[in-house]
Amino acid sequence: MSGPSLSVAKVGGSHLAENPELRAVLADLAAGADGACIVVPGGGPFADAARTAQASLGLDDAFAHRLALDAMGRMAELFCALEPRLTRCADPAALADLARAGRAPVWDPVALKAGHAAIPETWDVTSDSLALWLATEIGADRCILVKSAPVPRAADLAAVDWGALAARGLVDAAFPAFAAAYPGAIILRGPPETATRRARATA
């Protein structure tokens, strides 16, 4: 894909527990700290509610998966409310153009509720894998996962054992397979690195 380099940045819903940190991360992305960038929201408490509903009502995995996609859509709205420079977008074909125009789109994955052959409808696939799937689909140069938990410090994650990180719960169970199909760079950012980047930006 021609034009400036493009990033997909997944921001987990667990960041809601740290409101100032979440606002700072979203402000960085909206300001172009990673250049042209598409934000992928986690499901946060809305996805937790879907898990609870499945457990209590005996919902099947496919239906719970669709609820989790809805949860990401609600988080997309929430992110835009917290950072007005972000733009919610449910059209995958428009995301790259919006990002390169400086609009900082937040992806609402509602279109995936119709199903996709490459995406299993189970809890093995969360917003981590969906961000990597999107990055592959649109030809993004980088997929960035902004985590609230500590991450490996290595700058080059090409040799990371994604299976081991999935077993630790740092990425979802489907992530290693999606990572094997992605030709770009995968970057993990934890709280210390996020805070350091923010301090440098405001110095």
C-alpha cells in the first residue's frame, strides 16, 4: 500500500482503571505520536459483561463473540468521548485513508458480526488478534499493543515466543497464529514505556 507508513494500535479496555493514563495514551495517538495510526479498542468492562452473561445464561461462543464485538464498538465510542480528535469508523475500507489524512480513526468492528472465515468465533480471539488481523488486511507496517501489564523489554520482538506469551495471558490464544501470518513489526508497550514516551512528548 502506497503512502506514509501506517500503524494499528490496540489499546486495552483494562486501561479504564487508570483514567489519566488512558487519556494520555489516546491523546498521543490522536496527536500522531505513531504517525498515521488506526486505534483498535479492547472490550473493557463491556466484554467482561459478555463473559458474565455467557456463563450465567449458557450462551454459545459464537453469540458471545458477537457480544464482544459490540463491546469493542462501545469502547470505540467511549474513546472518542474521552479524546475528541479521534474518529469512530466501522468501515474497514476507509480506515487507512482516514489515518493518513490525520483523522486518527478508532475501529468499530461491527461488520465482523456477519462472520469472517479467518476469524474463529471463540474467546481465543480477542481485540489483540483482531488488531493483528486488521493490520494484515490493510497492509499496516506495525501493530502496536498498548498493555497495562509489564511486557518484554526487547525492542525487536521478531524472536519472541508468542505461544509462551499467550500461555501467560499477555496475548490471546489465537495471537500466535495471526502473528505468523503478519509480515510487519509487532510492538508491545507496557506502562513504563508508555509513561516515558508521554514525558518525552511534554518535555
